[in-house]
Amino acid sequence: MRTEDVLAAIATGLWRWDNASGIVSLDAEAARLLGLPAEPARLTEAAVRSRFHPVDWNEIDGVVSLAVAEGTLAEARLRIMDERGRVLRTVRSRSKPLVEGGDYQLVGTLQEVADPQPGTAGPHTPITGDWRRSREAFLLDAGRALAEARSTAEVLRVAASLSMPGFSPDGLAVFGVSGERLTVIGHHGQRDGDEGPFTSMSLATDYPAAEVVRTGRAIYLPSPEEYRRRFPTTWPLAEQFERQSWAFVPLVVAGRTMGAWMAAFKHPVAFTPDERSVLTTVARMLAQALARAGVAESERELSLGLQRTMMPVLGPGIPGIQVAARYVPTGGGLQVGGDWYDMIRLPGGRRGGAGRIALVIGDVQGHDVRAAALMGQLRIALRAYASEGHRPDAVLSRASRFLYGVNDGYGAETETGGPGAGPRFATCLYLEVDLETGTVDIARAGHPDPAVRMVDGTVLLRPTAGGLPLGIDADTDYPTTRLTLEPGETLMICTDGLLETGGHDLDSGWERVRRILEEHRGDDLEELADTLVEAVHGPGSHHTTGPLADRREDDIAVLLLSRRPATPVRQTPRRTLMTIAQAEPERIAEAREQVRQLLHDWTDAEQLDSAVLMVSEMVTNVLVHTDGDALLTAEVACGEKARRLRVEVSDASDELPHRRQPGEMASSGRGLVLMEMLADAWGVEPRGEGKTIWFELREPTGPEGCCG
């Protein structure tokens, strides 16, 4: 009796599927099962495909691809459709792929199976709707979780938490490759130390994971007997874990096997094609997640190395001051950019031998490797110019010329559109601090202004004269602004990342930072630096030695300096001082804002408005009626019963102001009239070469305890 007759008697047909030619050969029984005349036939792939339910065709296509890749049987249940789209019958297909070069042939059987009646449970099959839906939901969740993992440890935690539909493993291990040896990247479900025998195992060892790495093919061991038969040498190592089934699946990235994943089960698993498909899919996602994590960790280590190299160590404490600094890089890619800070000890003999230091903070345009490289070059250049003893304005002028020269080398690349080409500029704030007197000379190149926190907690943004960012013009001048840092006061300088992160602009960001500075209690600058950064990015953001958990909008650099008083600081007057040059009438608005900040807790709002109005009039009169600059000094001090505001505006003109009687339509001449109406006291005083006009306001009821 022929084999075909025997198979036909049990409703089983034979078929051969040639992938290269797209021809499917059927015997008579196979043709009958497909709803065709019961005679041998050769059909096109499209003709055979039309007989299958579309959903089942998608299933068998994936099962066949998996079987070809692993060299295993392809098994699935298929619904056969007639010309009207009705289900004729259900068949089970079992085929063996025969691979020849890049093509393959499937040789196997088709056998009719009975559909389960309503209310009864059918035999286990990998293509039932419920199982398919739960599998798809599981793979979506697993893919999302693995895609979000940012480190190898996170990837391993996600892998250990995966609950596969119907056959979750209780033991996992991820193996890597180092040279010709197997390594254990991580494991779950075993005790610490159990991985010892498998660490640094030669790839030539008769062990499933080693064979998977060598061949790139998965190994499924459904029973201890199968494990013992195929790997007798290393079976004793696995026996102690008392598992019943094992799957060893290759971890493949870009066609290269980078390791193996072991899933072990305490219950028997048959490893049906669908179960193998799930394991293979998870292994692919796991391999990609591990590869991404490895690249990210390498980049992070490189970034941290660059940071450690480029960021200065503030060194041992300098008598009389306290310094704290933070640098937080932007997220994504290399976590290093163009922000930097520095502290430089200056030569002491140039101006009387007093100890001096320079504080520098800056921001090179961009967040890439070139920005970091330019930052390193610029930092070294600034340090060299400062150490030569140049004044702040000269230091920035030389630095701008240096960066302009470096940018010349990128002009040709800009024209051709080379990636990352083109000139870069940098903002910078350079401060020279006299540690004995507290005098601070400031030169600014397009950078945010410094801020000062006074002893009583009042915070003032100190407007400073400035020039263009470094590198734009080779011959830019940088005027110098001087202020005095009193004992107990704290100076803050920062890059715009601290201000503009979180949807803020420079103005609203400054208000946020000002509130933090005002509300801080205590003298610990390290704590204040942490508080500033955490307020922008959340707890832990100030650490630059580990991965950043959230996305950064811009690099952040912040530097704090405080003068330590030799004795406890008594309540001192609040004071601000600024110069408004003839060529800078726009700074009158800054003068008004300085007075508002100085009087932030003044109880009488009308007096505050009056003070701002009189300051505007006094400064404007100097700029309009003289040829010199205006020097504004404002001070809030405690009187006998309440606080007193005194404002002085000085100029170099000897001509004293005269009270006028302006007409109704006159646009000027009301300055002294306003002062007489609004001030509690006012006057004009000749002072050597020039004069000073002043006014005073007394607060009706000051804050409790402000005056002794």
C-alpha cells in the first residue's frame, strides 16, 4: 500500500511549498482538504493563499519565518474558506523548512481536525483569538517598557517583571560575550552567587547559551531528559535549580549575536511555534534595549569624563569667602555642552597685594561635542589672560578675539553646509573680586547679569554694562561695572539654562530664582546651590555623576560666592549703586527697577510709586541738562522709629537745578515740584566737581523688628 493511501485514510495530505518559484505542490488529499478537486495539483502561492482565512495566513507566515530562522518545525491551525468566504473546515499544518542558500522549501502535511463545539474547550492551539489578543497586548507592553529603559540595570529589571501569557518563566539570565568567553550580564530567580560557574565560561563549552552564541540559533529544551541528552557535560550545573523546561534565545542586533537570553520554567513547556514566536520577539526587543542602554552608558561615561576634565575643582577653601557651584548638562546624546564656570587665583601684587580671585561663567552656543571642545579652549584662554594680570575688560576683549580667530576656520564649511559647521559665539561674565575690600569689577559679554542676596534676604539683580557675545566681532569693547559685596552678602552668577527652563523667559525665570534666594535660610551655599537646581529640575538634578532621569532643556551652570564676616554681621542698610551713562538712556528703566527691588517689602505702595517717579525724574534731568553720567545711590536704613529711604543722584556739573513754574502744556520743569510734593525731605548739595540731588522717604510703619 502506498504511503499516500495510508495518509488519505486518516484525512492527511502532503504538500511542498517552493519559496523560490512560488509554486505549491499538493497530493490528492491535500487538494481535497483545501476545497479543490481530489487530485494532485500544482498551484501558485496566491491561489493557495486564497483558500486560507486571512487572519490565519498572517499567523502561518510568521510561524514559517520563525521556523526557517531556527531550523524547527512550523506548526499551525488553519481555517479553509470556500468561494463564498465560508469556513469549510479546519486543518493542522506541520512542515519542515529545507533551506538552500537564501531560499527554502516547506515539506509537510495537512490534517483535518474537528472544531470544538460551542461550550466545549478545544485542544491547545497557538492561534486562538483570546491567546492571540493577550499575546499582542503583552508584546505591546513589553516593547514600551523596554524602550523606556535607560540603563542595563533598568532593562534587566523590566525583563524580570515580564509576565508572558500562559507560560511565564521563573528564572532568567542574560549572557554577554567578552572575547571568546561567556559573561553573565544579569539574572533573576536565582540567588546571588549562583551565576559563578557560568561567568567567564569559554564559548567552546558544551552549554546551551554558549552554543546559541556560536550558532545564532535558539535552543528549546522542553524537559530535563532533553537537557541531559543534548548537554550531558553541563547538565549537573542546571540540575540543581530544579527546572523543567528551558529556552535559550540569541540576542541579535544588526545581524550580530551579542549574547543569549535564558528563560527557565518550573513547569513543563512544550514550546509551540507561537510560544517560540513570543520568546523570539521578546529576545529581539531585549537585545535592542540592551544595545541602546550600552551605547547610552558609554556616552554617559564619556560625558562624565569630559565634564571632570573640563569643569574646574574649586579647591581648598579660601579665607574670607565661601564658594559653591553646580553644572547640570542637557539630556539626550552626549551629556556635555558649552556651559562652564571657573575660579582663578589672580596675581596679588599688581594693585597693592590684596588677595584677588576671578570668577568666570559662560555658555558656548550649542550642546554638542564641538561646543564642549570650544568651551574647553575658551576656558583655557580666559585662564591664561587672567593669570597675566589683565583687567576684566581686557580679558574679555582678548577672549573674543581668540574665539573670532578660531571661528575663521569654519567659514568654508559654512558655505558648503557641513554638519555642525559655521562660527559659534559664547556669552560670558567675568568678575574680579578683591577679597579684602569686597570690590567686584565686572565685564559682561551678552550674558545674564549677576544677582546679590543681601544680609536681610533682599535680592537685587545688578545691571551691568556689557558688549557683544564673544567671537562675533574681533574688536569689541567690554566696559567694566563695579559693585561692592558686603560681608555676609552672596553673589550669584548663572547661565540662562537656570532661568529659562520650564517654559520661562529671562524675566519670569529670574522672578522664580529670586524667590528661591529670598526664601533660603542659613549660610550653607552648598545647600543653596542644590535648592536652586532642584527647584528647576527636581530632586537629584544637581548630581552630575549619574544618569539624568528627566529631559533637560538647556545646560545649567551656577556659581555662588559669599563673603564670610569676621564677626557676626549687624543689620546693615540695604544699598544699591549704579551708573547711567549719557549714551545709555535706556538704563533709566533699570534704575527704576533697582529701586522697586530695593523696596520689595515697603509697606506703603504709594510711597514706592513716588520713589520710582522721583528717581526717573532725577536721572533724566542729569542726562538731558548735563554732559556727564548720572551716579545713582539708594539706601534703606533704620531710623529712630521706622525705616528711611535715601536716594542720591550725582553728576559732574556745577550748575544747580532751578525750580520752574511750568505751564499747563509744558513737557518738562516739574522735577523739583514733584520732589517738594512727594518727598519727606529733599535737597541739592554741591560736592567738589559736581553736585548731588537727594530725597528721603520715611516708612509710616516698617516691618516689625527692622529697627532697634
